[in-house]
Amino acid sequence: MSVSVTVADGLNDRIRAAADRAVADVAVDRLPGFMRDIDEVALLAMAWALRGGGLFRDGSHTESEIAAATRTADRHRWILRRWLGALSKAGMLWGDGSTFTRLRTVGRRELREAARGLAGSGDGLGYPASMIAFLQRSFSHLPALLRDDIGVQALLFADGEADTADGAYRENSVNRYVNAAAAEAARWAAERRPAGAPVRVLEVGAGVGGTTTDVLGALADVPVDYVFTDVSTYFLDLGRERFGGRAGTRFALLDANAAPLGGGVVDPGTRDLVVAANVLHNAHSIDACLRGVRDLLAPGGLLLCVDTCRELPQILASMQFLMSPREGRPGPGAHDFRAGTDRVFLSRTEWEAALRSAGLTPVASAPGPDHPLDAVSVTLFAAQRQV
Ligand SMILES: C[S@@+](CC[C@H](N)C(=O)[O-])C[C@H]1O[C@@H](n2cnc3c(N)ncnc32)[C@H](O)[C@@H]1O
């Protein structure tokens, strides 16, 4: 029999207020229009990239013909299919389900000018110039990205530095907002620990530590047992450099797809918080992964999950390339309801259903669906383990 321990009264208001304070200097009302502007350039870039190999002069083409003419790598075929869908939805391509025709003509000059127009457009919106520069680099390299001649990592970590990733995950207003919400939820959890007992945190896919910075900052005056994990040693080294000086931090490799989740790293039923920002969509099975998270949480513990709830063209023409599996390996959603759909991101409703079915009760989220930042579609979900 399950006993409800949901004691999250007030948490929703508290995290939304803290998140709003973190972006008080930003003209958030302008963000939806700014996102639309970037998406329009992303769509132009896709249309430009698909004109390679003499396609679309006249007649129609199947997806296979387009893949052959653009020399799309097999592992990126799913991205090509998403582009065809996005362009059709935007009215820039016409398809009957099996063939495509009438692709909007976009020349290199039009794309260059549209991309240039984005420079400076994020001013006052808390959107770093490094992020715009990264998107411009991605858009102009789309043919090579499709062919797998270059990796998006090389564009993201230009000169081997994490500056752009910092811009993407730490410094822009959207992440400032959700990370402040996560930090407030962490404070809420700390207030519920016995005096002097450490707040026990596992962070999954911690990466450049955008969320870590805020969550650890919110826990500055309490002891912590903070396990910073990632699937890549590059980020563990970066994490050690950035956070290793704080007492109670540990660093470990952890794959969100491992079963059992966290084996050998943390004990089941011990975590007050599991933090997972912009990573859980990578799960082969979101259900198995969330059940793994639930098992690691102490009763009443919170999962703080940040994720994108809508597929924006600007992501499809940049970060999405990070999500293509190596040849022969399963991709995101390969073993759950997303299988065969080429979808990576879950909608808000799908997240809430997946959390519930894993035994995690959604108790708070930010932004709400009526907030201007919802246009960016990055959302923090706080979900609580029941007894
Ligand atoms: C988009 S980044 C987000 C980084 C960070 N959480 C943030 O929001 O600032 C995704 C991170 O998840 C990690 N990652 C990807 N697949 C993973 C997996 N299966 N298990 C654990 N981490 C994974 C990547 O190495 C990367 O650091």
C-alpha cells in the first residue's frame, strides 16, 4: 500500500517567484519573438542545405533521394526526416507523405544576411553573443554536419573552450530562470533535512555544471553529499576543476541508461535530490530511466528535471546533432513510446505522465504554460517520490 508523503505545499509558488527574480533584468516579453526570429533563420538554413546535389530544381524527391544527394550520414537520417517535417509545417516545402517538392529557394547570400541579422538581437534578453555565434556557425555548416564531416561539438567547443556551452547552459536567461527554480527547490529540500545532516544529491549529466552552480550555491550554508556525474570524462574533469573545492562533492561516471541506475555510485533510496538538466531525453527508455531515478530517491525526495518540451527549428539545426547515436547503437527513445517517431523531446503532458507512471508525483514546475518563457519550452519539473 502506498502512503502519500507529498508535502510540497507552496513549492510551486516559491520556485516560480525565485525564477522570476533571476530574470528581473530581462525583457522576457520579447523572448517569444526573438525565438521565432532564430527559428526562421534555422528553417532558411535547412532549406539552403537541402538544395545541395542539384535537388529541387523541378520534380519531386523521396527522402532517400534527398539523403543520397546531400550525402546525409546514416546516423543523421532521422534529423533529415525531422527537417522535412519542420519545413513542410512552416510551408517551405510540400510533401505528400512519400515525396517532397517545391522547397523554398534560399541562396547562400540570403542565409548569410538573415544569420547576420541575429547578431545583437539578443541584447537586453540575457542571450549571450557566444550562443548566437554558435547558432550562426551551425547554420552555415549544416551540409557538413549532415554528412558527418564535422561534429557539432567542434562548433560548440570552438578552440577547446567551454564558453559557448556555458552560454547555452549557464548564462542565458532561460537557463538562469530554470536553474534558479532548481536552486530554490534545493533550498526547500535542505530545510527538510535534520540539522547538520548533509543534503544528499545525485546530479546526472551534469556537463558544464550550469545547474550545479546554482544548486550548490543554494546549499552553501549546509553540508552536502553532492555526487556530480556525467557519461563523459571531459565533463568530470571540468566539474572537478569547477566544484572540487567544495567539501562534500564527489565525481563519478554514470550513464542514464545503465540498469540499475547509479549502481556502485550511490545507494538506492538515499538521495534527497536527483538533479538532471537537459539530459533525460537521451534515455533509451524514459520509463526505465525514471524508475531508476525513483529507486535512488529517499521517500519524499525530489527529482529536479530540466528539459525542453518542444522541438524548435533552432535546436534541429544545431544541438540535435549531438543526439545521433553512433552507428548500430540505440538512440533516444529507442525503447519507449518515441520508438520509430524520430522524436527526442517529451511534451509537458508526456513528462507528467511518465513521471507519474514511474512513481514520481509532479509537485511543481516552472515556467507555467502561460509565462512568456514557455515559448522557449525549457521547463523545470519537480517530482516527488512517494513512500
Ligand atoms: C545538453 S548537456 C547538459 C549539461 C548540463 N546538465 C546543463 O544543463 O548545464 C547534456 C549532458 O548530458 C550528458 N549525457 C548525455 N547522454 C548521457 C547519458 N546517457 N547518461 C549521462 N549523461 C549523459 C552529456 O555528456 C552532457 O554533459
